[in-house]
Amino acid sequence: MPTCSPEQIAQLQADLANLNAAIASGVRSTTLGGQTVIFNTGDSLIKARNDVQARLNACLAAQSGKGSPKQAYAYYAGRGYD
């Protein structure tokens, strides 16, 4: 993923704050990037917030040089000796 500029990160943080405020107050409309957006349901508002949060996390991870955390699973099935 390409790195994000500080202006893009600041805009994502402002959008996230606006979405969180809209969710907390129970309204379905908010201003994102200078445009007023009206969401159909509270669920779509939460999905938009989660999308902005994921994009912000990706930008911050790319900026810090760290990728997403990886999780490994080790399975032990035994040797089959009975």
C-alpha cells in the first residue's frame, strides 16, 4: 500500500472523529471531506466508520514500516503411536 501523506492521515482522523460523533449522538448524517453524507441506517454508519478506521490503520502501519500483525497456528496431532 502506498504511504499516506500527513494531510491524508489528518483527514482520515477528522472523518473518523465525525463518524464517531454521529454514532454517539444517534444522527444518520455527517460531514466527511467537506460533503454532507446521509446514511440509510445506523449499521451503514458503523460500516463506514470501520472502513475509515481500517484505512487509517493501514496508513499508519505503512508510515511506521510495520505490516499487519501475523498470527500462526501450530497444530499437534501426535505421532499416531498407540
